[in-house]
Amino acid sequence: MTRERGLRSQLYRDARILGNVEALSKGPISYGRRYARRRTYATSNKLAHSVLRSLGLSR
């Protein structure tokens, strides 16, 4: 049996999907920009987290 997602998790997921749909409706270039921006944020956040973790400032 699968676990039920929390309301906040569902809202964030729905907002992400809506953002993807809106970008896609504006065309492939707009969607590509959104994809690249999200990838950049994910990479920089991962790097920042690893630095903070190595300094003992994060879990």
C-alpha cells in the first residue's frame, strides 16, 4: 500500500506541473529556458548543500 502524500507536497507538485504546462503552452523555447533554469538551480543547490555539509552546518 502506498503512502499518502501530504497536502503541501501535493500543492508544490501541482504548482510545478502547472508551471511546466504554462511554459510549454508558450512554446518549446520557453519550456527549454524553464528546464535549463531548474537544472541550474538544482545543481547549484546541490553544490551549496555539499559545501555546508562538509563544514558541519547541515545534515
